[in-house]
Amino acid sequence: MNAKSLPRGVGIFLLVSCLIVARETRAGLIVDDLTPAQLAQVKAGQQVTVTEDVEGKPWPRFRAYRLVKATPEEAAAVFFDYKHAKDYVPNVLKSDISNQVSPTVTEIDYGIDVPILPDEYYTVRNTLTAEGECYKFHWKLLKAIQTKDSEGAFRAEPFEGYTIIGYYNLVTPGSSMAGLLRGKAISQMKDTVEAIGTHIEKQKACSPNELKREVEALRKALGTK
């Protein structure tokens, strides 16, 4: 039986089924952010960073991408273990959960070592969502000593047997000296992404029991345990 002889309803069903399969087997939305050249860099194990100036903002919108040798679930689970961020992210002095709003919404108090200026302390609300094998953490600043505003996201999606992570952040500092620290701020965000990727891979290679605990916590929060 050829396609022309199929009943109309069956033909539409097959078309929709093919579209669903294509969507489920393609990479996540992170890949759509990248040019072919940038994607080649990610495949080669390099971190790709993109900055975009925003009118009226002293610091740019920042994006970074990295390949991680772990599953998206494992990458998300490690990131979800917020209280241990201070143990591996450079310049983080404090990462304490101050309010568990819901299983997937968490308020975290951070302390950051800031060069030249006094150290910064702030609270963000992180919201975890998942769709299939794609995980997203969105954060929004609630309060801070100096920072006026901050909003960003961390995403983990499947890519060629591993995971591609995306880190997005836009910070509006409050200090009049913020312009002088633009380069340092960008460098610290690059270091943060590298530290997250390295720690995920280290957990998978060296601390399987700890990673298992983190994965179980992630599944419990999402109700998939």
C-alpha cells in the first residue's frame, strides 16, 4: 500500500507520529543557540562563550556552553545540589538553602568574593523544570547588598551520547565601579561554567555513591522517583 492509498486519518496519524519521533530524537534547544563553528568547538571539548551588550547595563548578557561527559539527568542532579556549590565553584563563600518553597523551587543565600569591592551577599530563587531529558534551572535575584538585579538559567540537554550545558546570566551591579570590573566579571562567569562541568564529570568518575544520592534527590523533587 502506498501513501496515496492510505485513509486520510491514518495518513495524518503517521505524519504526526513521524514529527514526534523527529522531535524526541533531535538535540535540545541549546544547539539552536550555536553556529556550526561554535558547535564544532563544543564537540572539541572547548567552552564557547558569547557576550551581548545590553543598553543601560554596565555588564553584558553572558552565555556559555560546554560538553559534559555525563547524562543530562546527572548534570542536573549535581547542579541541583545547591548547598555544595561553595565546595567547587570559585569565589563562592556561601551557598545555603534558606527557603524550600516547593520541591522544585528553592531560595539560596550566596556569598561571593568580589575583587576590590566588599564581598557580595544575595538571595536568589531557583526554579527547576524538566521536559523529557532536558532540564532547566531558572534563577531570579530576590535581594542583595549591592547587586541591583540578576536573572539567568542553567540548562542540560542530551547531545551525541553526552550532555551539552548552557549557562545564561545577566547581572546589573550596583557599584559605580562596576564598569571597571566588567572583564573580571566575565572571567569569573567563565570559570564558574568550567567548574560546574568539571565537577559533574568528577562526580561521575570518582564519587558514584554521591552522584547516586544527587540523582535520587532530583528525581524525588520532580516526582519521577
